[in-house]
Amino acid sequence: MSVALGLHPPLPVRTVPVRDPGDLISLLPGPASYSWVHHGDGLVAWGEALRVTIPPGPGRFAWARDWLATAFGHTDIDDQVGRPGSGPVAFGSFTFDPASAGSVLVVPRVVVARRDGRAWLTTVGEENLGLVTPATPPGRIRYSDGALTAPGWEHAVATAVKNITSGGLEKVVLARDLIATAEADIDPRVPLARLAARYPECYTFSVGGLIGATPELLVRHTGQAIESLVLAGTIPSGADPATLFDSPKDRYEHTCAVASVEAALKPLCAELDVPASPELLSLPNVQHLASRVTGRLSDGASVLDVVAALHPTAAVGGTPTEDALALIPQLENMDRGGYAGPVGWIDARGDGEWGIALRCAQLDGPRARLFAGCGIMGGSDLAAELAEAQSKFRAMQYALEG
């Protein structure tokens, strides 16, 4: 596939080591910003050297890979660091549904990164570190129903349970949205700072107005090594973890999610290590069953090739996945947009980190569209699933309100 960018001459890219920059998110000079931060490390960026809206369709990941190959191939790189995330980097967000519009890739003009005790600065084109504007809170927040009211969503859950118990499905993941309206435009730097401080175990991201703190790492790609953190099975933060490990519903839900990741990665990997049993991931609002899957690629696949193979996992779609994906839009009555889609970054070597866009919101001026989803099984309780969704909303509600 040929993807023309019309670039002439090549874009100069320069990466140099810098002293520790401190809190990365505090460096963002304005609302138009990009972020991928985990335990204080990661990348933040601003400005746009290149930007593309990815055409919808089943070939969108291949289209994005080819566009990036052309874009990165038309750069003149002076990389004095040579680590994953140095040199030119693209931030990206893909919609959950391949038929939905809104997937985007951006090569920022300025990137500041820190990893394993080393920090660096990348500039693309003319050096311009940006005009700094203060970040101000959005004021009082009002909430309203999204596509479905709470009772309407419980009805959707009941319909899903009926489909499962009749033998049509094993699991379907249902999401609901919530609309938040602020007194002023929402500056993403305010909720990003709150999310990074309160949820350091999560990946705090910002791409194209989609912001959040996801606990779920879809893939980390470093050379030929890959890693994926699979989450499925949830209880509130104050509950006894034993109830999660002893729950047949949650254990089976987790087993389905791990199996879908294993099946997607096996064709790509020369080696693959899948844990025999899950661990516990504790967050301030919820607890999850978690399995860390690691492997080594058998060829030169980029992180986007792995993302294409993995998305959508059973953790955000269901089992069997194709049947669940057909049912989801009928019951949710909405387009998920970027929610539960891949979000992250990729460098010119094909390395990168991508998560599943969970615990997130799509910002539009003073309005934010929040999302939360639950894995529905045959034994699901309607009130418990609604309570779980509400607990997952709390991360973004805290980010907006403080």
C-alpha cells in the first residue's frame, strides 16, 4: 500500500539526553497534549508534526502501519539515546469498532520521556517547546444519562444473560456511557494529573481528546520481546480478595480472556509464557484478576501488528468473540468510539506500548463522555453488574471533580 504524505524535504528529528524532568504531566504546556505515563515514567508530548485520521475498515491497522512507515521513512533522525520511545514517536487511538470513524495517529513536535532512570527530549522540525498556559479546573460538574438509563442498562444485561443461558454465548461485555458537563472547557491536564497521582499502577493516557487511566496493557513491544497484562474478573476495592478467587463466574471470565490473548499471540510468537493461574491487581476503586503473558516474536512484527492480532480481546468483547460483537451494539444502543479500543504509542523501530482504553472519557469542550463496562456471564446479577459499572465510573469522576 502506498501512503503519500507530500513531505519535502525530510523532517529533522533530534533526540538528546536531558536531566530528570520531574513530574512528566506537569510539563505539558497547553490543553492539546499527549500522554502515556505509568508509575511516573513514560512519554508526554505536544504539538503536531504530522497527523492522520485513519480510514475505517478491517484493514485499518495495516493502513496505519504503512502510513507510519512512510512518515518515519521521511525523517532525518539524530537519535543520541537509542531506546524504545526515542527518535520519532507516534501516539494513536483506534476506535473499538473497525467500522467507526475517529481512529487517529499523531507525530508530535516535542516529546519528553523517562524510562529506567534515563530521560530524553525529542524535537521534530523546528525546536519550539510551546507557549505555557496555566491549567484551570473545569468547575462544577453535572451528570446525565448517556445512551441508556441505569434501569435500561440493567434490562440490556438481563437480555445478555438470557442469550448466554440459552446457549448462544458464554460471555458478552456490555458498556454504558455517562455524560458529564462542566462550567468551563475541560483542560485535560487537570484530570490527567489527578489520574496519574491516584492510579500510578495504571497507564495515564491522552490522545485526540480521549483521556483515561487504563489498568490493562494490551501489549508492550521491545525488540522481539512482548508482554500483555490480561484483566478480567472484578470486585470492589474493599471486598475480600478470596471472594474473587473463589468465584466460578469471575475465574471463568478470566480464563476466557486469557485464552483469547493466547490464541491471538501464538501465531506470532516463537516463545509464549502463559501463567497457570491469575494474580490480584488492587486499585483504589476495584480489584481485578490479572495474568501477565510474555513472549518472543518469531519475526520482525511491529507493535501495531501485535495490536491488530489482539484486538478485540475477550476482556472487552466476549466469548465467542464474533457472536458477542454482533450482540453488543444491539444491547448498548451506542457507538463506543475509542472506548475499549487500542491506545498508545509506537516509535520508528516498531517498539511501543498500547493499552485498552478503559476508565476513560472523550472530551469535547465542557462535555465529557465517560465509559464503563462489565463482563456479563450466565450467573451475572443485574444489581451487582450495575454497581460494578458505577465503581468503574468513579476513576474519571474523581479526575473531573477532584
